[in-house]
Amino acid sequence: MKVALVKPPLSGHLLRGTGVYFDNLAGSLRSYTAIEVVICTSNQLPKSVDLYHFPYFDPFFLTLPPLRSKKTIVTVHDLTPIKFPQHFPRGLKGELKWQIQRFLLKTVRAIVTDSFASKKDLMALVGINPDKIYPIYLAPAEKFLSLKTKTDKQNVLDKYKLPKKFVMFVGEVNWNKNLVNVIRAIKMVNIPLVIVSQSFAQRKDWFHPANVYLKQAIQEAGNSNLIYPLNQVKQADLICLYQLAAALVYPSYYEGFGLPVVEAMSSGCPVVTSAKGSLKEIVGSAALIIDPDSVTQITGAIKTILQNKRLTEQLIIQGSLQAKKFSWSKTARDTAQVYQQVYP
């Protein structure tokens, strides 16, 4: 079987999320001798393949071609902007593109999605037959399982001029990421916060109305000497940061999966998160669960990790065990099974 895996067209998606998914899935699928993977772009879809797999979907960009000569599979990571339109204003053009994308999504043979929470959203918001939707979990790269040396860690601290003790946040700044409440919480605890976020670090167009939540986070951070923004961190450095951090603070209002959570658990970093969207499904009992609206609860969870060594050790052990449930070999195997069901 020959499958065309279509490269994400939006450059920003290549850095995290969709880009990580594409690279790891393509690499893992190559271990299956029965499947030949052909990398292509959406404007140059090959004819000499059996299936097209678009490993991305954006509701407000026309990422899915209307004319396709082969059976098609699409990965929809989440529909957060559609589920919460009040926080993601789309305008008339955005609404038109969403309706086109929604229609085209109904024409594909199968949809892969990152969690059972996202499957429910596809059923409710798009009207997709549940038999066509396959929840397949993402995973951390294997390198997140490797223990970094003291020298490696110290080099990262020196490189970014970071303090020895800190908590961290990883992700771009949208409403659902809830960075404002993270910043408020770390101020109350008085602990440094490392923010691994291209949008927060670059602060590009932060005054634009569409970036209202980025603006709020920047204003909340102010000139605080507790905030350490990092831009485009290499994977090796990110692994060190997880292993150095006292905790990953990730109190999202909604996620389709939450890749930083499994990266942190794999790296031995305790996690503070919410039970919203897919997050409880992903972390199980291996994290401290808080109400994302409650700065008091976020603050209390951070303090607990800093002060309760025994609980912290339990979270690290439970997190490591939970993270072992996710692997790219399993993601590839389950995806290959979807290919086989769709073709012939």
C-alpha cells in the first residue's frame, strides 16, 4: 500500500503540535514494510498512490482540497475554536471558510483524532458518523525518556540565563491555554516562570484585536523579574527544561490532547493541569487537577509540589507510568490499521 502523507502548509504549525505529529508519524510509519509513505504537498498530490492522508485540519483555512482522486483520511487534532466561538471570533470570511471545510470534512473516508474528547466534538459540531472517527493518541518523542546529565542541564540554565528553581509553561497563547492565570499564580507563590512560547517571546502584533489573550498575558506579566520567555527552544533544550522544572503548569480551559503534558510526564516533571477537554483522559491520576478559573487552586497546587517532597516523588513515578501508555510506534500501528480499513 502506498500512502501520500501531506505536509502541513502553514509554517507556524511545523514548530509544535501539527509539525511534531507529522514528523513522528512519518518516521514511525516507515517501519511498516507493507506501507510505503510518500511525502508531498497539497498542491502536488501524487497520482500513483492508494490513499491521501492529510495530517492536519484548520477550520479557518482551506487546507483540504475539494477535488481529490484518491480515498482520503484527515487528522483533526481539535475543534476548540468551533466549540468556543466567543473566544475565537471568525468573522464572515472565517465563517464561510469553516462551512466549506465542514462540508469537505464530511466527504473523507475516515477521520483520525487525538482523543475521545475530540471524537465527541466531531460528532456534535460537524455531524460525523462515529464509525468514521478513530481516536489515536499522540506521544512524546523517545528522546524525552532519556535522562540528561548535570552538565547538559547546567548548560541550558546558563544558555537562557535561568534560575535553578522554576516552574514552566509550554504552548502558544490562546484563550484556552489560560496563561494569564498561570502568571497570576506564580506571582502569588513568588517562583520564576519559564514560558516556552514563540508568540509570547516574540510579542508580534500583540496589540492586534485578534491577539487579545496574548495582550492580556503580556500586560499581566508586566516587567516582573519572575518571567522568563523563551522562543523556539530546541528539543534537546526543552527536555532539559522539563527535567529541571519543579512543575509544568498547564491549567488549560480546553485541549484536544495536550502534548506538553505527556512530554513532561515522560521527563519526570510533575504536572498541574485541569480536567477540561482531553486532559483528564490523558493524565489519569498522574497529575494535580485544578479548576482553571481558580488562581487560588493553581497557586495551592504549585505550593504543594514545592513543599511536599513525598507527593512530588509520587507524581513523578505515576507520571512516568502514565506516559508509557503513549508511544509513536503505537500511534503509527493504529494509524496503519485505519489505512487498511479504508483501502481497498
